[in-house]
Amino acid sequence: MDFELPEQHRILRQTVRDFCEREVRPKAREWDREERFPQEIVPKLAELGLLGIRIPEEYGGSAMDMLAYAIVVEECARVDGSLALTVASHNGLGTGHVLSFGTAAQKQKYLSKATSGEWLGAWALTEPGSGSDSAGMQTTAVRDGDDWVINGTKMFITQGSVGGFTVVLARTNKDVKAQRGITAFIVEQTTPGYAASKKLEKYGCRSSDTVELTLENVRVADSQRLGEVDHGFYDTMSILDCGRISIAAMALGLGRGALDMAVRYAKERSQFGRPIADFQAIQWMLADARTKLDAAELLIHRAADLADRGEPFTQQASMAKLFASEVATQVCNDSLQIHGGYGYTREFDIERHLRDAKICEIGEGTSQVQRIVIAKHLLA
């Protein structure tokens, strides 16, 4: 649907698409098979401006809008869900929290390193016992003079072992409601006591770095505190709203890539003396996929437009994320079905897309959580 995009966004889409075809597609299957984070791609992402998409130029960023962010993530996901997840989480969570709530000194230090590719940003909210109930975290940060001492465990942390810094959410006040007693801190990954204690083996997005973190008496100065004391949970909710747009875009890209594969294969594969694309059963699957993906794109662009105009977009982000993620899984599954037995092998990329798509229904709030958010706004 490029016809409705401003010229600069169309140019951006084509630039990122060309980059992914040239630098990512030839290697994505290998990265996935080896479950290896491709550190060698990071400088190339930085050179293209994809590690500081929404960061101001004064910190070396590209100063693009939310729509551009969604387009970049979509184009990365069209080729490789793992790369899209890296780009989305770095721009939307780790650096996004610093950009939104950091001091001038914090922005100068961490955003400048992030845009250059010297450091990737990570974001640590989820814990082994708190997923959808994010306010139920057990990690604590206790004041000790001018410092804070952090203890706890975080789970499913993207870039947790390959980034330069991690934004850690911790409980700082047990005497108030859970949502009101949480604070964010910037923890450099070389800080004593910070450890990526376990690399997680995953169903999909296997070349995205995902780890369990252990924080044992991690001492940080108060200057590393990000935002107001006890206000981190509310800041987190606004960060998640932006993140949901990016995950929706990731889902859309995976779906688009899967549809491209299905169309190509249906034209090439012959059965009963003619291409399977001639059969109505296949045509209807392709038609449904295209229609639903275009609808998902409209929802994503609406949410991004509201965000760019500074208007409330929580409900719209949840709607986009819910619809796009579930559609992506369905389209990838149908594409694999069209590929038949070959699709079930690693000879074709469609099985990787299907595996990668599933996380979009889980990360940044499950589909069930999105329905709760949408209903809450509807009934308010």
C-alpha cells in the first residue's frame, strides 16, 4: 500500500528492503540454525540509521517518526523475524525508555552509544513469576546512601547479553500499591553482579539474543535512576504502547514475507498438469491473506499516526497488535500449507516465518491482554 505513503517513507521502505535482501536474506537461515546473534550486522544497521530511528539528530539519531519506525520493522521482518525483533526492541524499549524519561546527561551518554552501534539497549521487565502481571515483580532496589542496590531475576530479556546497557525495572516501595512502587534504572552490562545467567533456546526468533538475567547486589548510583522514584510502572505502560506498534509491524512483515513465498510457490508448483495457483482453493487462501494483511497495515498506520500527532493511542496500538499478530500466524500457517511437505522442511524459509510469527501473539502483552485493554477502553 505504498501509494498512500509520503515520498520519504516510500524511499525508506525501499532502502531497508534492498538492505535486507542484500545483507540479511542470504544469511538469515544460517543464523537461525546456529541460534547465533549476528553481531556483524550491527555496524551495518547503525550505518543505515536503523539503531536510532526515533532518536534526535543531536545524539546521532535519524529523528524519524513512528510511521517510519513501523515501516523499518516491517521490512526487516519480511526477511528475518529475529532481526526485526532486535531492531524493534532496541529502538522501542531500551533506547525508547531513555529517550522518553532520561535526563540530558543520560541521553547524551546512552543514546549516542546506541545510535552508533557501540551499545545495544535492553529492557528488563518480565520475571520468571510475573509475565502479564508485570506489576507483580519481585526484583528489588534498595537505597544505600547515594546508590541503589538491585537484586532479582529477569526473564526473556532481548539483547540481555549482547547489549551495552539494560533498563531494569525494580520494586522500590513495598508499602504502596504494586503499580506505584516501581522504579527504572540504567544498568551497564559490565556492572558487577549483572549476569546473563542462561541463554534461552527458543521455538522461533532464534538468532535474537534472549536470556535470563541474574542481578545480585548490583550497585548503581542514583544518577542511573531513570525517571521518578516509584513512577516506573506508569512510564513502562507508555513504552509498551509504542512497542505494541512495532510488534504489530513485525507481524505484518512476517505475514507479507509468507504471502510472497506462497504466491511464488503456487505459480511454480504444478499438480494435475497445471500450477496450483489455478486452483480456487489456493486462490481463496491467497486472497484472504492479502485482505487481512492490508487491514492490519491500516490499523498499524492509524496507531502510528495518532502517536506522531501526540494523541492518545493505547487502544489503537492494542487493536493493531492483536489483529496483526493473529493474522500473521494464520497467513504463515496457510502459506506453509500451500507449500505442502516442502514447507515443513528447512529447505524453504516459510517454516522459519511461522515459528517467528508466534512470538508476536505473546510479547509486549499477550493477545488476551490486548483484548482486556481494548475492552477496558470500550467500556470506560
